[in-house]
Amino acid sequence: MSEAVQLYKYNLDAYSLEKNSEDYFAENFNPFEDMNSTYWLNFHSMKNKEAILKLCDKLCVDKILQEDLFAQSKRTRLEEYSEYVFFSIVSALPKEGVNNYDLKKERISFIIGDNYLISFQEKQSDHFPTVRERIEYKRGKIRFKGPDFLLFRMLEAIIDNYSEVVEEIGGNIEMLDKLVLRNPKSEVLRKVEWEKRKLLDLRKIVFPMKDLMGQLDRVENELIIEDNIHYFRELKDTCYGLIEEIEAKKQMLDGVANLYYAIQGQRMNEIMKVLTVTSAIFIPLTFVVGVYGMNFENMPELSWKYGYHLIWGIMIFISAVLIFIFWKRGWLKRNN
């Protein structure tokens, strides 16, 4: 039997955890039988559409919202109704390693009612381990409060995942910075662009999340208790900080790219310096050889017995003088 669904039922005194299939909970989920407890029903898959739609019908969820649960759109959305609030967000999880080309993204939808919260994840992924620990070990206020505070803790966990992604990208940037200094190959630029693309994708996720927190901050619905609204305001401030950190990381990537180009430019300058020094040495030698390579009959030096050796001596002397001058001025030293 598939156990793609988890049901937490808890109150101040106790909690229970039940795992079963989508079909089972479509038939048996009834949060109204105990209004003194909070229910959290978490789906780890959206494959069993029939069962999920049956559950939504049972809870009188709007038909348009039911279809939106299965939409491919990754946009953030919030809808208020008298008996529930529906919204969807995009999550992001860290993927270790600098060779990951994109973010690990997932759409998560929520339906919050009087004493229940249903979360719909597209695939098996552990976004909420800290939330489960708080429920099971009675940590913090989560067992004292209702589904709106549970929602806050879940959104907080998702935003913490955003922070982990930023930290992961920061670690990759440090690796790239060291790689540029140690072995500046063109592959570094490709990896810089990968990391920059992930930052841009994450910014597209965090901005709507910030706006959503602002909407929850201003929402006028009995399902979001006024005493708990300030928690969502704190999450909004956290999103602002994340956006600033994303911009800072983007500037760091630009710095790595600029460092790569600077090192390549320095290497090119070293090559040009060697070629210039070599040309400066051989130009006067070419002139001497060119003069005595002319086929005039009245060149007096052509009849000298030791003319050949003398010209060689002059060319060696000129080369030695030029090399000494270049060395004295530091032009032959390699820049570190």
C-alpha cells in the first residue's frame, strides 16, 4: 500500500501520526470530528488526482482551485474564502556540488481551514523536518496554537531552505574563487554562469514569497488570528534580507568573473612583453644582417678577412647590451 500521505493530529496534551494512501484519507479524513485538535494532512505526491479531487469536494473546495492544484504554473497565488484560504508557492532545496546546473524547485500548495491545514507537495522531499520535531517533542508554541501558526512554521521552514540554497551557492563561489587563482580555465566562467542562473531563479522565487507574506500580513480573515499576523511580517523581513543576500552573491560572482578576465589579461601582457623584448633584441640584428646582405660591389667591409667574425661580435655585443638594459629596468622579471 502506498503511504504518500501523512496525517498529524495534535493538541496541547497529545499528538498522533497516521500514514496511509491518498484513497484512504479521501474517504476518512474528517477534521470536524474534533474541533479542539489541529490536523495537518501532508501529501507527498499529486499523482492520484481522483483521490485528491474527492477530498477537495468533501471539504467544499472551489472547482477552479481544485484544477489549480494540478496546474503546471509555478507562480505564487493566494485566494481567500470564508471557510478556507488557498495559496501556492515555489520551494527550493539545496543541491550539493558546484556542477549542479539549476535549482531543485517544487510547487507546494496549501489549504488552511478552521482547525486543519492540508499541504500538497509535487514529489517526495523533506521540507518540514523541524516542524515535525516541534509537534512530536512539543517544542515551542506549535502545540499551543492553531493551523495558522502551523502554516507560519511551514513557511519559515521553506524560507530557511532558501537560505540554505544561498549558503550553498556562497560555498560554490568560494570554490570558484580558489579555482580561478589556482587554475583559471574557461570552464570557470561556465560554472560562474551556472551559479548566477541559480541566483536569478531563486530571486524569482523569493520576490513572490515576499509579496505573499505581505498579503498574509494584511489579510482580513478569521482563519489568520490577529495575534499571529506579526509572525508573517517577520517572514516578510526575512525575505527582504534574502533578496539583499542574493544580490550580494551575484556581485561576488561578477567579481570572480572579473578576476578571471584580469588574470587572463595579465597572462596576455606577459606574453606580449616576452614577444616585445624578443623583437627589440632582433630588430637591430636584422638591420645589421640586412645591410650586409645587400649585393653592392663597392662595399669595403666585404673584403675584410675577419669581417664575418666582426659582424658576429657586433651582433652579440648589441644583444648583450639590450638584454642588460632590459634586465636592469626589470622588464625580464615575471610578475607574480
